[in-house]
Amino acid sequence: MTSAHPGLAGGPVYLDCNATTPVDPRVVEEMRPHLADWFGNPSSDHVYAAKPKEALHRARTQVAGLIGAETGEIVFTGSGTEADNLALRGAVLAAKTDRPHLITQVTEHPAVLETCRALERLHGVEVTYLPVDRDGLVDPAAVAAALTPRTVLVSVMAANNETGALQPIPALAHVTHAHGALFHCDAAQAAGKTLLDVRELGVDLLTVVGHKMYAPKGIAALYVRHGVALEPLVYGGGQEHGLRAGTENVALAVALGAAAELAAAELADGGCEGIAELRDRLHGRLAEGLPGRVQLNGPVKPRLPSTLNISIDGVRGHELLTDVPEIAASTGSACHSGTDTPSPVLRAMGLGDARSLSALRLSIGRWTTPNDVDRAAEALIAAARAGVV
């Protein structure tokens, strides 16, 4: 996209795309008829149901195309959190195992971590929380060592929402399957930003989230490999292959499908390479303007093209951003924004409180320009030089 996004015109530089992305105007146009004209219930059998039913199938196919799945393996949900709940809770409750065992890792999104804690509390599930290394990565050998005959599922995200670190998913899935367990991957941050193929990854379940890839909030999908048994999350009329009952929100499903198709085309054209160049330009400007004070948190590679997590010595990230209102960014996960406490993700990576408190998460996207990057760098450098603490 070269034209400016209407929601960004005249406002602060938006560097918070990991929290949510602006809705692509092309996605809005695809939704519009389903909000205004094509109102029928896709489960009905008359003429008013035809276009909604066709649109729902097309959207499912578009999402499947982005991740190398089959159309029938896509289940629409109301959020990524719901999709993660369906994957974890669904796998546990469908398992024929006494005291099921789950494995995840300490830097997962709260959508996974809190579901695990609820399963421990409510269903007596045993959960192993694996550590990560200095780059925030899980060792496949640690997964292999943690697996037991009672292990039902391993859940590890594709990309960290704070640092952009890309996990070695194929290796993790391989050791998981060698022990007969299922593998779930929360790809909320990775989908649309890096190439994903569920067959090559070797995953059984994978979460895709609309508002992380230029669709509206309130729509997501769970890939469920054919043959994987899950207990439904919502009971009722049998929609979404019986896993998520309730009349489908066709307009939002259409939006996710359109966003997935646009993302697939962008990835095929190498569009994310330009985003990575802007990310590195921003990093370079900040390092040059604040010599010796800028430290990268997480790996240089493998990392999402959109994500730059840095610590600036001598400042607190939260207060620095407050002092620079011309930039819209975060210190870490949007779920914990507004707090001035050390990031659990950075602490799990072995970083001290001072470095964690000085962290900024700067995430760019489809409409970020070189001018945006340069403006943001200048503002942050000036504030950091002024000694904001």
C-alpha cells in the first residue's frame, strides 16, 4: 500500500501494530455488503442465505490459503483468546487420559497461560511451563524431556508479541509428535507477517487473529487438522463444525478472509522485506543518536519483520513514551499497557529490572513510512537525551 491510511492522517506516528493494526480500507469494502444488504442467516435454505453462505465458505478458503490448510480445517472464533481456549481446553476435555498433562512456555501470551492455570485449577490438569533462553527461545530438547505418556498437548507461540522472536516450531512439533501428543501454535503475531504452512510446521492446531493483520477486532480462526478431536467451547446449533455454536458473524468472517488474501499476496511479493528495512532503519537511527545506550531485546534473527524491542539506558520506557505524545507505541504487551512494572517476558529471558523497565516495543506495519521512522527516532532521541527518568 502506498496511499495513506485515513485513520492515521494527521495523528501521532503509529508504532503499535503488534497491539492492533489499522483496518485495511479494502477489507472494509469487502465487509460492507454483509453489513448493509446481505443479511441472511447462512444456515438457512432460501435465497437470502445464498450470498452469506457463499461468502462464509470463501472466507474460510482464503484463511486456509494463507496458512496452507484445507477449507474444512478452519473454525471461525470471536478472538484469538477464544481460539487459544478452544485449542487447549478442547484438547484436554476430549482426551481419554487420567490427569492430562500440558506443556507450554513462560513467555506465552496470557490467552494461553491463563487458560493453562484455569485447567490446573478446575480440571486437575498438570502443566509444565518451560523456560526460555536469552533470546526468548524454547529448546526442543527441553520439550522432549518434559513429555510424558499423559501429555495431551504442547502449546508454543510462533512469534513473541513483545520481542518478535520466532520459535523453532517445526522442531518443537516434531519432538511432540514423536511422543504422540498434539501441538498447538498461537500464530496471532506471525500470520500475515511471515510465511506459514501448517503442513511444513507440523502443527495440529494454529491460531490466526484478524486485528493483528488489518481486519477488525472480534474475529479470529483456529486451524484444526482433520482428525483432531476437540470438545466444543460453545454448545448449541452445531455451527463451525460443531466446535463453536452460534450464528456466524459473516461480515467479520469476510473481513478476515479478505485480510488473509491480501496478506498472502503481500508475502508473495516480498512486501514484508520493506517492513524489515524500516524496522532496521529505526533501530539504526536510535543507536546512532544514543550511542552506547540502545540494547536490542531478543534475537536479531529469527525475528518478525515488524518488531523492534529495545532498552534505552537511563530512562523508563513508560515515562519516555508519556513524554513523547507524537508517538503511539508500547513498552510491551498491550494486555499490560499503562503499568510500570518489569515485563514478565523480558525477565524470563534473564534481563534485569532496570533493562526491562527501560524497554520499548516499536512495531511497524503496512502504512509506516520512512518519514514516520525518522520522526519517531528524532523524538525518542531528544526525549532520552533530556534525561527523562
